[in-house]
Amino acid sequence: MALHFTEQELADRRRRTCAAMSEAGLDGMLLFRQESMFYLTGYDTFGYVFFQCLYLGSDGQMTLITRAPDLRQAQNTSVIDDIRIWVDGPDAAPALELRAILEEHGCKGRKLGVEYDSYGLTARNGKRVDEALEGFCMLLDASELISKLRVVKSDAEIAYVRRAAELADDALDAAIAVAAPGVSESDVLAAMQGAVFRGGGDYPGNPFIIGSAEDALLCRTKSGRRSLDANDQLNLEWAGTYLHYHAAMFRTMVFGDMPDAQKRMYDVAHEALLAVEDALRPGNIVGDAFQAHADVIDRAGMKEHRLNACGYSLGTTFQPNWMDWPMLYADNPVEIEPGMVYFCHMIIFDSDAKLAMCLGETVLTTSGAAERLSRSPLDLIHKP
């Protein structure tokens, strides 16, 4: 089997999950998040775009219901033994087949948690699950139960995150070597993603974000590429990804003349990033890290140019994005513990001046100050 963790570690995770279920008064879980399935069993697929559910009972029993293309996928990548296949057809009703499976497990009249907040459970299928199980058992939203267990990483997970961070640095080195006036964004993107692949990395949870000129003020990727001008700005947000573990980074590169206002934006972003990283220590909450970011930027008179979040947890995530729980926003009460991984991004967009300045990296929380996982300096990247 293509397992990336020992069977003992996977079993320990399932035991912790079962304990959390019992504490929450749940007799079992209906898992639709691919991250949860990977974390607990090693199961690795993109088949969650179709109806797929892993039942995990509080007694540790598991049954996966999926489609035929994922039978061998589950056999080759996971410790799941009981795999049931639903067959495509105009009258296919996998939610009803799930109910039959739950009846086998004695779930009638029981209380089950459901990962409703999941890309693997569309609104249509969610309604079908609710209808199929109405009157059979009680369903409760337990979307964050496993996410809360995943937020503190094991030693093995941290090793994968460290490798992902090395790949992210390699991607930045590639971008700096290639990016120049006259060069297409496509060439920069190819160099960065190629560096990750050459290092044994994976596809990221979402596309790399690249934009120049006015498009440097976009927080999402889009179709279409342009070539850099003699005086230009290039915004890059990307992640090194290793065995589905992510370490993200953010940089704005400036070419040719650089306005004084943009240099000041960099100084503020740099100060804010250091303040956020300093706040990510035990004894604080996630909201404290956001407030550190807001205090610096607002004090500089740039409140209207910042966003309402400045980062989020990273870990093992699947498409369509690499963002994990929890997010760094105002008053978020999640307590900082050692072993968490956070991507801290300082984003300052001046729409009037059409100037962007972003700076970000991934850190690991410890018993004291957070540890930078990147070897790359935080210096402004300016190519006159």
C-alpha cells in the first residue's frame, strides 16, 4: 500500500477521533471531506467529486461507499478493508445504499455527525442524505470535529511540511531567476511549478496565483497571461506541496521604477508580518495574530488597503484550495498551541494608485516564538 504514515499513527488518529465523537455524544461520523479520509486512513483520491462517504463508528468500524474507479484507489492507498461500490445509472441512489450500510452497523436510532461543510458533499447530495436518513437516525453537523484534531501536527506531518517549505523556496528561487521585463507570466509560472515537481512535490490544493500590472491587485488566479513591462509589478502566491502537505508563500516583485508609496507599503507589510509571527505563540488566540497585523497597517494609515484576514492554518488539503481551519481574523478564539502551521500573508492593495504589496510565509508554532519554515529572506524583490 502507498501509505505515507505508519499504520500505528493512522490507528492513533482514529482512536482520538472516536474519543472526540464520544465526548460530543456521537455514535459515528459520516465523513465527506477527503482531508479527513486521508488523515485517518491514508485514502488518496480526487473521486470525492462524486458521491462518496466513509462511515466511522465510535467503535472504530469503517465502511467506505464510493464508485468503481476508486475501489483500487482505496485498496492501494488506505487501510480501509470494507469498500462498497455504488453503480452509475439513471436510478442510482447511493444515499439509500449508505442507509443500508448504516443499518448493518446498527445505527438505527443513533446520533451521527456529518461533515456538511465539505467540497465532497454537494447541496444536492446533502439533501439526498438527509432525506434517506430522515426518521432512521439523528444527524448533527460535526464539520470541524476532525479539523480540530488535525490542526496540531505530528512529528511525521511536520517533516512533510518542512519539505513542502523547501519546495516553496525552490519555486521562489526559480521565479526570481526567470522574471524580467519582456518575460511572460506563463514562463514564471512554469518555472515555479516545475521546481516543485522536480523536487518530488505534488499539485497544490489551488492554482498558484500570479498577476502583474493592475492584475497584481487580484487575490485569485484567472485565465490569460501577459508579458512583464519595463516598469511593472508581479504578485505571486504559491505553495510548496509534499504528500498533500502545504507551505505557502507570498511576494510582490517590482521591476523598473518603484514609487515611494510602494516602498512604504513594503515597509509596513514587513513590520506587520513580523508582528503577526510574534503573536503566534501559546497563551494567545488566533485573533491576537490578526490584531497585530491590523494594528501595524492601520497605524500606518493603510486600513482601507488591507483585508479582513491575514492568514490561515495549513496542512493536508485537497482541491479546490489549500486553506485549512482556522483562519486568522478578528477575535477568532482558537488558542495557539505548539505544533500548528500557519500561513501569514500581509496583503496591501491600493486600488487608487493601482499598487500592490504582499509579503507572506509559513511558520510553525512552538512552546515559544513561532519558527520560520522558509530559508528565503523577506527583503523586497526589486529589479531596477
